[in-house]
Amino acid sequence: MSSTLSLPLPAASVASTGGRAVPRVLSIAGSDPSGGAGIQADLKSIAAHGGYGMAAITALTAQNTRGVQAVHLPPAAFLAQQLEAVSDDICIDAVKIGMLGDDAVIRTVGEWLAKVRPAVVVLDPVMVATSGDRLLKESAEAALRELLPLAHLITPNLPELAMLVDGEQAQTWEAALDQGRRLADATGATVLVKGGHLGGMACPDALVNTSGQLSSEVVEVPGERVPTRNSHGTGCSLSSAMATVQARVGNWEASLRTVKPWLARALENSGQLDVGQGNGPVHHFHHIRPALPEGGFAARLWAESEQYLAEIYGLEFIRGLAGGHLPEKEFAYYLAQDAIYLNGYSRVLARASALAPSEAEQLFWAGSARQCLEVESELHRSWLSTRPAQDGLGPVTKSYVDHLTAASASGSYAVLAAAVLPCFWLYAEVGEKLHAQFLAAGEPHGHPYADWLRTYADEGFAEATRQAISIVDAAGRVAPDHERDAMITAFRQSCRLEVEFFDAPRLYS
């Protein structure tokens, strides 16, 4: 090994990397065709932490979640060409080194590091896979030890840490930290000691540096073990994530406190991937919510509404309204309560107009509020003026208006829009179906509720409903998870109150 391989590299810092918002990170590692480890895991981790990932391939493996079947090492000269091609054109902010394979590959990487001197170098001494398969030739272990001083951070698992200090695998956390100190002493690098191979529910990690480059010799970050068999590529994922975050923040402790909880959640959500029959991969992008297509959120709300529509169509009130045999006192009660409801509803729509983010939406909600007062209320007044009706606010009406008022007071435009939507959507659906039945019956002469059925089958109301659905869909597709959940809850509660509102005349008239 040439003496140039032991040249010290500059300490990583924000100043040396520029504290880049999008770090350019090169992974020098082997390929895993199953996608869970190696450069495939590295590129996912880099992207998950906002970096731009690049890769120089040191080895090709035939492996899956059940183990490694074969390893092929391309000529070291070709690796040198890959490294030179990248660094001749691109400024590299951080380097992660993984599987190297043999001493010729290690020598090539060391010579390139000494020449390019990247600001951040994280070396994951890949010697043994999670499956137990050996990934580094025994003859190359000495060469690997000479490469270690060129790294800023070394991230061995406990079996690899023991091999690097010529010891037995640590069985306690204290023994692991002691081995970390020994490796830090020997290399001058910071060592990330990982507790993943220890027993028990605790799973701490610690940064160890004996040359004063940390706030203290040992910086420990506690953690809990995640019960899952899907740990394929955790070492690769952790080390490449550390390189990426370090290039941005320039502080190993801050980097670890960012990466460790991300990896824990990647393990917790690994079962969602359902990849392979053995030791599956972690979920690198667990924190990224899949984008909903246009209409996707509305489709979810429609699925929520179907059970309530089924309940509405089964109500005696709806059957009587469609058939024209609904007792007049029940319809009078319904209209009287609806008039009260629409007064409160119009105020809530005005509030939606005030909160709306665009002029078009402001105008839509304001127009809908005016429509409530001018057109719908006129139908109520003309019918009720010639017939007796029970006065006073009914319990269901009060509950519904209170619910909408609470939604308007929440300060969330999206939640409020979702809360008012059922009064458009369910009414339009019910009105269209009842009007279709009315037409199919030949518009029977003397049907007492014909005007009402025609109103809610009106194309203007149908178009307003389509606009309301589109507005809520757009708001739901961009809403964060907690607000989207609140929208669904508000919509579902309004649907439930629609059912109760249609059933109230039977109970209270």
C-alpha cells in the first residue's frame, strides 16, 4: 500500500461543504439487484434526505432477501475510470464507501480519496452481510485497515467492529464502546458504534472520537429496538444518510439525531413494502406521502358517503317524498327546519368565502351563500306561508349547525369546505335519484312535492355541486396528513347529520 493512502483528509465542516441544501453525494459500493442494500439503498437514502445521489460500482452481486449467491468484482481499473469521470466533472460534497471486495479495489479508492480529498467521507466497512454472508476477502482486511484513516466517520456493525480491532464480538454496550474507542484511537476517525446486534429492547448508537472532534469522547443517542425481520441494508442506509445530512449540517451529532429516528421509522414501516421472502428492506421513503391524482381525494370521500346514502334511501321520509305520500306535517317540519338550517349554513358558506385562497373560490362560496338565502329560502317561505308548521330550532338542526360552526371556527379552510360538502353532494345525489323516479312515473299529476324534487334536480345546483367537489378534492390532495384526516372526519360527521336531518320529521313532527 502506498504511503499516500495515509494522508489525512480535512475535517468535515459546513464551511468545507458550503452547507448545501442539495448535497452531491457519491456512493462507492456494490450493487444489490434486489434493491435493499448496496448502491440501491444508498441512492434511496441520499434522495430521502434531500441529496443528489451518484454511484461508482465496486462489485456486482447476485443476491436477494434470503442471501448472497455470487459476487463479481469488475477490474479495479474500471472503478478508477468511474471515479475519475465523476470527480472530473462534478464537485462532490460527500462520499459514502461501502462494499469494496478486494485489496485492488481498496487501493484504487484510497488513491482517489487522497487525490480528490472530499470534505465528508463516511466509510461503512462492509465485511459481513446481514444474512451472514462474507462480502470482503480475508486477504483484503489488512488493506481495509489502512483505508480507515482516510474516513471522517466509520460505521461498522458489532461483528465488523470486533474484526477491525482483532477482538471478540461485544456482548454488552460497554464492551462495544470500548472497541469503538480502540478503533478511533487507531484511525483518528469518529466511529459510530451501533447497538443493533445486542440483545434486549434498547438499541442505542454512539459517536466515539478520542481526538476531541466531538463535544465529548462519547455522544450517545438512545433508541428502542424495532421488532421486524426487515433489516436488509440498514447499515448501507444509515451510512449514506449520515453522509448526506453531514454535508448539509456539518455536525456529526446533529446528523445522527436526524438520521436515527428516520431509520427507526423506516424499519417500523418496512412491512408496507412486502419485498421478498427473507430479510426484507427498510422503507426509505416512509415519510413521503404518495401524491393523490386529481379526483383521488374526492373518490375517498365518495367511498365514505356511500353508507350514508344507503341509509338515506332507506328512510321512510325519502320513500314518502318520492312517492308523494309523505304526511304533510312531516314535510312542513322538514321545510321549517331546513329554513333555519339554511340561515346558519349561509353564514358558514360566507366564512368559507372569507377563508378561500383564490378569488374564484371566494366568489363560488359567496354565490352559494346568496343562493341559500334568495332562492332556496323563497321556496321554503312560499310553501310554508300557506300551511301550518312547527316553529323552533329542532335538536338535529341545532347539532348540524353547531357542527358546521365549529368547522368554520377551526381556522382550516380545507376542513370547513369538507364539512359543507355533503349538503351539496348528498342532496344532489338524492335529488337526482328522486327526480329520476318522478320522471319514470310520468310526473304524476298532483304530486304534492313536485316543485321540491325539481329544485334539487336543477342543473345549476348540479354544477355547483361539481364545483364544490372539485374545490374540496384540490384542498384534500395538498393537505398534510393531520388536516386530511380532519377533513374526512368533518365530512363523515356532516354525512351522518344529513341522515338524521332527513329522519328528524318522523321523530319530532
